[in-house]
Amino acid sequence: MVTERDVPAQQDLRHDWRLDEVLALFDRPLNDLLFEAQSVHRRHHPGNEVQVSTLLSIKTGGCPEDCRYCPQSIHYETGVEAHGLLPAGQVAAAARKARAAGSTRFCMGAAWRSPTSSQVRRVCELVEAVKDLEMETCATLGMLTPAQAQALARAGLDYYNHNLDTSREHYREIITTRTYQDRLDTLANVRAADIKVCCGGIVGMGESRRDRAGLLVELANLPEHPESVPINHLVQVEGTPLDGTPRLPPLELVRCIAVARLLMPRSVVRLSAGRTELSEETQALCFLAGAGSIFCGDQLLTTPNPSFDTDMEMLDGLGLERQAMPRRSTEGLRP
């Protein structure tokens, strides 16, 4: 099977997209947009294969950030029960369960603004425990220093997730406790440590189409395209400021995924949070638009997600295959 790593580097990858060009892609007739997006997808990825990941909250709640969508912020009353960093045995047990259910990547999220060096060392132990199961690993821990990124790389971390969330122009409407440049600096630190980047955003936060296009321009014009691009559909949580935001039309999410596929051909576009509110037909259109990965499991951090059984029934009904477990490799593993 062809994978994203098997495709030779393309000389025509662009990092100079203009906002007006991307808005023009959004405005294309949907049939034309989907046809081109699926054509590009098949040139770089298997046409009927979906990579399955599982996301576990390894440290929940108590975050000092004021992200207006997040139920884990200390600024909002959402009923989320906070807990400290989970022990390695509990995390490894969750990873084994995910692996048995068909996940090939195990993602670990901690509600920190920026972890301490001691906290990063403890997360490194969790990374090593999951790597021993021969799964791909991903972590999202907040802002990282260069030394922290290097420590995670030595532990064998495959991917680091750090989303831009939205456009530069809309960003201050969503977050005030961390700047856009803070996010870009962490991405640069992760790249310098030779960890693959998982970076995307959230749609449906009251932003305009221009903001959605602006987010994708930022991602596509990074020095290197993120290997994974999660497109999250806002999960509205009671108690957060974005609860009650007008719902994004489902086809606008489909367009966003299709445009992401066209701008970043070799990246894996991930249909991420918010799938419980999407019909199976909408999700099928997202796969047609170029989505090549989903999160499976009853919960994404603290918000609901379709069950494994529900997702497997959907994939089977669509004739989509799950990506096989990656071959064992010693590259990047700790000495």
C-alpha cells in the first residue's frame, strides 16, 4: 500500500498561497471542488484507506488559558472534573485497548499552557510505554521550549499537535492568553527537533469564510506543510463563551477539507472533533473531499465522539479500509 511517506517529494508544492486564490477555491462549484480534491488525494494517498487514531486526556482541566471553545479552561464553569497526569500503567492500558480496536496512532493530550521540564520528563515515560506497543505516538501539551521538544524527540515521539485554531485576524476573538506567534514558535521548535507536525484548526467558531481561508493560508505557507492537518468542527459545550454560536453548514466543513487537500497535497487531512453532530452522509463527503484520518473512541479529551463500533460500521458501509499498523522501526527511538 502506498503511504504519505512513499510518495517522492514534489517540486510543485506551494508555500506562497494568496488569500484571494484560496477564497476562489472555496467559491468553486462543489462538484468541481470535490472532483479536484479527490484527484489530488489519490495522487498522494490510497483512495480508500483511513488512518485511525485514539486520543486520551492524560491531564484534564485546570488550564489557565482562556480559549473560548475549551471546557478545560479555569475561566469557565463547565463541570469538567480536573485530574493530574495519569500513571504510565493506566495510559499503556488505554493504548493497548485502542490498538486492539484498530487504532494505529495513540495521541495524548494534557491541559497545560506550557509544561514544566519535570512534566515533560513524565510524558516522555508515557511516550516510551506506548512506543513499546509499536504504535505511533502523538502529544499535545501546550507551548514547548526547544529543549522540551528535543526531550520528546529522544523519547520517540512521532507527532506533536499544536493547532493555529483560526486566522490571525479572528484569533483575538477566540484566545487572549497566548499569541499567534507563540503558536508558530512552538511549531518551529517541534520542527527543529525533527518531530512531525500535526497542526490545523477549528471551524464553526463564528468566523467568516475569509477566516477559514486565512487559517488554511497560514498552514499551507509554513516552511513545511504539517504532516497531519486536523480540521475540527466546533463542539459547543455549555458554560463556554462559544456555546450557542450559529452552526456551521455541513457543506462548508466539506469545502474546508477539500481546500486543505488542494493546498497541502501530501498532508493527511484529519476529520477530527465534532463528528457526533455530522451525519454519515456528511462524513462520506469529507472522505471524498480528501480526509484520510479520524479519531475513534467514545471521547476526545472531554467531549463526545462516536464509538469504535459505530465508526467501524460506517467505514465498512463506505468500503473504506483501515490503515495497517506501521512497520516496526528503530528510527527515532531512544538509545
